[in-house]
Amino acid sequence: MSSTGGRGSDVLLYLLSLRASVPLAGQQCSRFNLDVTNTLIKEGEPGSLFGFSVALHQQVNPQQQNWILVGAPQASGLQTQKSKRTGALYQCPITAEQQDCERVDIDEDGKSNRESKENQWLGVTVKSQGIGGKVVTCAHLYELRQRVKRPSETRDPIGRCYVLSDDLSVRDDLDGGEWKFCEGRPQGHEQFGFCQQGISAGFTPDHSYILFGAPGTYNWKGNRKQSWTLPRNAVMRCVVSGWLSMVNNSFVAGAPRANHTGAVVLLQKDNVYRLVPEHILWGEELASSFGYSVAVADLNSDGWTDLVVGAPNFFDRKEEIGGAVYVYMNPSGHWERATPIRLNGTYDSMFGLSVSNVGDLNQDGFTGMLVAVCVHLLLYPLQLYRH
């Protein structure tokens, strides 16, 4: 998928196929190129960051249709939105045509007396639940306005998400843009005023829950006070889920600023539906951003879900290392026994900026992981992190 305005050249993607036949303790993996001669290219509005987020989606009703869903968080606003740049979600058919993407009909109005959608970054994330399932997309910088046009006016970037049915429309009570769980709660940076809900989102494997990352909650700690032992400013940035424990489906959250080294928290749902920590994995180097990205997959086909963690700011001048990815092979649910394998990136590459499970692309029987590498230090994901 190409980003418009020439920005697509700023990112390199490596496919890491972790093979059981190769000793992981030796920090070895293989990489290979995807087909670049028969690519499908989709183009969007210049300057819109078209391609910032991408998801494949299969519609079932009212007719079967395959889509590439593309987020463009800097897309121009509609006249009815009363904002210049709001961001947008696009649906693209899988065809050879480069300019046949259409804007999805969501978020078409604006109430300037109580909200601001200017630079809200709609499309910062998009996820599909699977065949015939729901779709979620978010605007993590959506703002609530209070005391509008008064000297004491406040703006709270709580974030907002939209859930759609499989045909990308609003069809039932779950659909629409009212997924704003920080609205109506105590505001201010020390509580829910800077939630930035939707900087990450996803569905659990059992299709029972939607996960939302809200890193600005509680002074950038990222979640409820009574549920966490992480320090202040931990920033719970990204969330995924998988079968990582011996009991139930686990939730995984990355906290790249925790304890200055970063951390990844494994969580379980208790009997009153709160998420409580099961285990915390800590980064090994100051300012490495360990936990900036996380992904889960059964890498060695043993039936246990393994964990992959990105630390894009890991640095070693002597060894010329610029970024790292940690692979945790699941020790049968006993994470206190887990010993990571570190895969190192080249100098200034920010290896591990993003990691993703892409399945068995080369049909070798093992799951592959996609790792993003930043060629230039001012790549747009860094702008997202600074907000």
C-alpha cells in the first residue's frame, strides 16, 4: 500500500519468519521480499497520510465484497464537519484501478458549540473483526469543548471511535460514533481529560470484546488507578489480545515510557470485568520505548500464543544497533520463566516501530511477523507519538 505525496518510501517492511528449525537463542530469523512487480496500488488525497492504517475486510451482507480499508488521518474535512482537516476512512475494492477508493459515510457533521474535529486524526487506526464482522476506526484527538468562546474555554482531547457493521454502515445499537468512554467522566489531565481513546484498537479472538488504547488517562498512566502498579506517565499505548495464559484469553498492553525503560503488561479479566495485571515484562534499556508496538502469534506451532514486542529506540553505538524486537516464546503460561530473544535493527533504523502478525505468507508452515523500519527520523508515526 502506497502513501501519497511520496511518503510511502519512508518506511521499509521486513517479514520475519521465525522457524522452529532455526535456534532462536542464536537470534536468527529469515527475511524475504514480497512481490513488487504485481502490486496493487491505491492512491488518496495528497497530504492526507492515506495509508497510515490499513485493514483487510470481507463483507458478507447484503452481498459478498472484499475491501481494503484505509485510514487517512489528515484528510480534508467535509463542509458539514466545520473543520479543515478531520481525517477519514476509505474503502477500496481489490482491483487494479489506483483511484477507486471511496470515503466511508461516517462522521459527517460537526457541533462547534461542544466539540472540535479539527486535526482529530480520524483513521489513525482501523481494524476488522473478520469475515462478516464489525469494523472499528478511531480519532484519538477528537476534542470536547466547554465554556466555548469564553476566556476560560477548555478543550479535552478524549478521543472517539466508530463501530460499523460488515457493510460499513450503521445498522444496530452497537454501531455509530458514540464510543467515547471518557465523555462524562472527570476531566483534566490527571483523570480522563486527555484520554486520546483510539490511538490503538482491536477485537479479541473470541469476538466478545473491543479493545481501545487510551494512553492519556490518569496523567498519561493509561488506565484505572486501582488496577495498575506501573509508575506515573507510563503511557498505555497499544493493546492486543490472545491466548497467552493457562486460564483465559489474555489482554496485552504496551507502556513504552514505564519506568523509563518501557513495559508490557499481561492482563486478565476478573469476576467484575476489570482488567487486572497478571504479569509485567520490563524493558532492558533506558528510553528504548519497549512496548511501543506489540503483536501475538503462535510462532512455533505448539498451541501457545507467543508475544513479540517492539523497542524502536533501543540503541547501542558500539554495536551500531538502532531499534530492537523482542520475541517471547510462551513458557506454557508461566511468564515469570520467559526469557526473550532480541532481534537487532541497524543503526538509526528504529527497527520495531510497528510489529504485526501477517500469517503464513510464504507457506512454510510457520507464522510470519511484519516489522516496520523507519528510514528517516521524522516519520509520521513519531508525530503521532508526540501528540
